[in-house]
Amino acid sequence: MTVDEFWGHIRATRRVDPEAHAERLVRRLAKLPEAEILDFDRQWDAQLADAYRWDLWGAAYLINGGASDDGFEYFCRWLVLQGRKVFEAAVADPDSLAGVLDPDADEVECECYPGADAWFAATRTEPDDAGYAALHAALPARPARATRPRKPRGRRWDFDDDAQVRRRLPRLAARYLDGDD
């Protein structure tokens, strides 16, 4: 599956609610051949690896009022579901999210695993220990790009330092620290 095909699946299933979007995406993917589902999952992981950056983590922390390791992962999953244009803009400049987000949203995240969920549905495999072992055995080796680095890219910074937040993420800071709409 090419990157364009990957983003085409995201676009074709787009919904405002990320959970509904993920469910629709799983249903679409489950209709594909197993190899294509696994290719989608590999592309999904590659996008998550690209988003594993300190500056984007700082944005997630500000937007969600905190971001643990899991919280940042769920934020990145939400970000992929926003589509290619929003995703690539946010990876290049996390402050670009200021023009996309609803500041009244409770949390900006999605705990979803569309590739795995689609594979379980398509193969009628239970998502238990044995099922996950079968899924991992079916997955081809991941290229380096699809593997999350041990540490986020970029420089670590203090997400609780309002001066740093304002300097690094001025538009988001105006919305989330200062309450400007």
C-alpha cells in the first residue's frame, strides 16, 4: 500500500468524531485482503513514528492539559485521523493545530488501532494473547521508518514553563493559556 492509498483510506472514512471515524475505517479495511490490511498497519506505524517529536508532544500537553506516554500516543492517533494535510502540517509546525482545533473539546485523542482491529475482523481471530501472537507473526518486518525511535525527535523542553510554551507555540498558547478565541 502506498502512502497515497493509506491517506485515501483515512480521507474516505472521515468523520468529525474520531471514535466513529476509527470504527468506519476498521470496517473499510476489514474488507481488504489480509496483506493490504497489514500494509495499512505498517503505514499507520510509520506515521506515528514521524509524529514522535518533542515539539508535537508539547502541543499535545498544552491542548489536553497534560500528556503521558499513552496520552501522547492517543493524541498522535487522533492526529493521523485528521488527514494528511493536517497531520503533515502539525508534524512540520505543531502550532498549525491552532487553526484546526476546537478549544472547547475535552480531549484531543483517540485510543484506536484500526489496522489490528481490521485484521482481527477480517481473519475472524480473537484479540486475545494468542490472537495478538498471530497478528505479530503475520506482520512483515518493519522498515526503520515505521519503528518508533527510542526517544522523541528534537529537543526536550519544559511543557509547564509558560514562557517556553508561548515562544514555541504562540498561537496554541494564545488559545489554551490565554483563552483567546
